[in-house]
Amino acid sequence: MTQSNDIAALREQIATLQAEQRTLQGQPLWRGDVELQIRGLVHHLHALGSEALSRELERSAAGAFPTPFHVQGSLPIGQVNGVAPFSVDLGPLLVALLGEEAVLATLLKNKAIIPVGLKPAERTTRLAAIAAELDRLEVEEEALIESSEMFGEQITRRRDARPEIILAVTA
């Protein structure tokens, strides 16, 4: 096997590890943490909605016309082309009306679409292992490049070759 074949194999390993590293860095939460966030949000929305509905029922008991589904909000002062942006969070009302468990069941029935990910400690450990393996592979790659240069074979470095690795092997 020639050195260029060895380098090609190393580069394939490097690319695979870099792809895994990007995936892990791009997904900081594991599925369990996402589910906990959803549960916390639904619980919070239920509390807000239940409080609003209670206030509305108290107003009704005092003789006011019941308007539990009336949506109110504040319009921002600035208007663009005569249209004022407006948004209302109906989450509290929906969760209060449907119940926490029903909303959670609906939201979590599709949790399989959330990538499983790794628990924080596992993720940190795996990222450290990837970084160490990348260091080892890149040092080996640079050593092969330099060795091939001594025999007159020119091998182009990867565009993402790290200067600290190149300089460390050369030194």
C-alpha cells in the first residue's frame, strides 16, 4: 500500500469523525432533556391557563358576562404598511381546557422524531474521545505527508488541516 493510499484511508476516518463531531455539537440536548422541557412548559401553561379561567369564572359569578375565549393583547406602536403585528399565546387556554395529560400525550406521541442524542456526560466524553482521535489521526496524516515529500511525492494537505498539527509534526 502506498503512502497516498494510507493518507486516503486516514482522511476518510478524519471525515467520519468530523461529521460525528458536528452532529454532536449541533444537538446539545438528548431526547430526555427535550421531553423534560416539554413537560415543564405544559405544566407552566396549565397553571397560567387555569388561573385565567378561574379569574374569568369569578368575574362571571360577580355578574359579568363570561368571556373565557376572548383573546386580548397589546399591539406594538409601530405599524408597517398599515398592518400591526400581533401575536397571542393560546397555549395556556388550550392546556387548561384540554388538560395537561392530553396535551402531553399529543406532543410526546411523536417524540421519536427528536434525535435520541446523548446524555450530557456521555456527549462530553464522546466529544473528548473524538477530539483525541482526530489529533492522533491528523498527526499521523501529517507525518505521512512529510515522509512522502522526502521521497519526492507531493501530497496536498486538506483545506481544513490544522496549522498546530502541521507545525507540531514539523518541529
